[in-house]
Amino acid sequence: MSTHDSVASEINTTEQLRHTTQFDRVLARWMMPLEALCATLMVAIILLLLGGVIARYVFSRPVGWIDEAVSLSFIWVAMLGAVLAMHRNEHLRLTMFIDK
């Protein structure tokens, strides 16, 4: 391997590293609103369930759409949470085959 080839590979590596860090910064900007959205959805789930329980047992007037809204919100929290976990490298893995 000549000196020119090693310099060229260093430049390519540096370019890839810079591109990766720029991509990570752009991705990090998208993660903050997703975190806020997940937190808002969690608070909404808690408040909707609390409102549904109060409406059903205190006022004896159950609200039918609350269960559906909570179910959809929970699905969104699960999917967005998976995206956040993958970004943080904290997602669940099966390491049984890797560790052996």
C-alpha cells in the first residue's frame, strides 16, 4: 500500500466520520420532539384513564371512546419508544447467539 493510498483512505474515513456526526446531529434534533410527544402521550393516557374511571364509577356515565383513544395512544407510545430506544442503543436484544 503506497503512501498516497493510505492518505486517500484517511481522507475517506474522515469524510465518513464527519458525515456520520452531521447525520447524528440531525437525528438528535428529531429525537427531542419525539421524546416530548411520548411524554405528552403518557400524560394523556393517564388523564384519560383517570377521567374514564371517574366518569364510570362516580357519575355512572361511562365514556366509550376513552378506551379506544388510550389503546391508540399506547400503540403510538410503544412505536415511538422503540425508535427512541434504537437511537440510544438501549433497545432489547437477543444476545444468546452473540455471546456464545
